[in-house]
Amino acid sequence: MSTRPVTGGVSAGSSPGPSRARVLVGAAHAGPALAVTVLAGLLSVAQGLDPTTTAVLVAAVLAGQLSIGWSNDLVDRSRDRAAGRRDKPLASGNGSVALVRGACGVAVVACLVLSFALGPAAGLVHVVCVASAWAYNLGLKATVWSWAPYAVSFGGLTAVVTLADGEAPPWWWPVGAALLGVGAHLLNVLPDLADDAATGVRGLPHRLGPRRIAPVAAVVLVAASAVVLVGAAPPLAATVAVAVLVLALAVVVVAGTGRLPFVAAVGIALVDALLLVVAR
């Protein structure tokens, strides 16, 4: 596959390509990367980590997430090109493969160094989390096991936070986070179902079909809410309020029309993420 390298010069009669920064951001899956990094930071605050440890942990997670995003676009560039993904700089020919590959390598090294700066246990678990996500990129996404890397990576992230503080996580943190990860996987795939089907990707969501994804995601996310509420045992009034809100959103997921089921399922995911942070 040929690509047009991003350079500082512009040939006569041609328009300038995107800057290196825009290429890297465009290939990084910036939204999910930022969301997971922010979640890691909030969990660190909930755990009571000191500012230095929190900064190192957030940097390690960000480096890992960038490596995951860049590797995804590197691995999928032919598939994205076949699907006509003009929003993907590598697929559209508007970005340098060498640039993204080099940045990905730097991110991997930074992730390893920063992860083990948190201690051997926390470092090892975080490397497993990142390796799990890479396994998704390298092939698991097209199998019925596509959900497993999300469960491992989200659940393991909570253990990274507590192990950086020298303790194991409470049981409901990794279990609730793993369920949140599976729900996030189901919802994240929805916009790309047609493109994935056209290029031979058949993960768990594709096998469920578009009409069943949101309801199944709602069940998984409601289960995550239940796990956190049981494990954290907040005051009765708070438990009832959260349960009512989550169940109401779940009803919208099942009975709503148009984009409402998707929006309601995302709402449950946000409630679950908030619960993981505030219920610690």
C-alpha cells in the first residue's frame, strides 16, 4: 500500500496535507483514549494516590492508550481503506505510516517505563491490560471473543490503581469495571457495523445484530451497576436513586426508538463509571 508522507513542503498545484500532529491525533482514537485516561485519573483520586503517583499512572495509561489507538489504525489501514473511511488518515493516504509507526513504538516504550515505575505488580498488570487491547487489534475483534479484551483491560485497570498503592482492589471494582468494559465494547461497535461487515469482521456485537446490541449492552451495564451497588453498599437512599435511574434508562434502551436506545445505554455506562469513582 502506498501512502503520501506528511512533509513540510507543498508541491506546485497541490494542497498541503494535514500536519503531523493532526495525523497522529486522527489515528489515535483520541476520544476513547482520553475517556480511559480520565477514568484512570479519577480512580486514582478515589484511591487517594499521592499526586506524583497519580501523574505517573495517568501518563502510563495515556501512553498505553495511544499505542492501542495507533496500532489499531496501522493494522486496519487496508480494511479502513476498503470501507472508504475518509476520517482515517492512514486509510485515506493523508498520513505517513512511518510517522504513526514510530509514534506507536515510542508510546510502547513510554508505557513500559512508566508502568513499572508504579511498581512491579502494578506495572505487570498494566502491561497485561495493554497487551489484551493489542490482542483485540491483532485479531480477537473478528471473533466471538471480541468482548474479552475489554473485560480484561477495564477490569485490570482498577487493579493497576490499587496495586500502585500497595493493595489489592475490592472485588467489586474489577468485576464492575469488566462489565462496564464489555458494555462499552458493544456500544462502541454500533456505528461501524456496516463497515465491519463489509470487511469480514464478525465479533460478538456483529453476531448479535444491530437490534440486539443495545438491549444486551443494557443488561450488561445494569449488571455492572448492581455489582458496584452491592459491593460498595452506599446509603439506602443513594442505592434506590441510582437503581431507579439505571432501570429507567434500561427501559428506554429496550423500548425506545431511533437513537434513544443508544443514548440511554451510554447514559447507563456513564452512571457506572461515576459509581466506580464515587462509591470507592
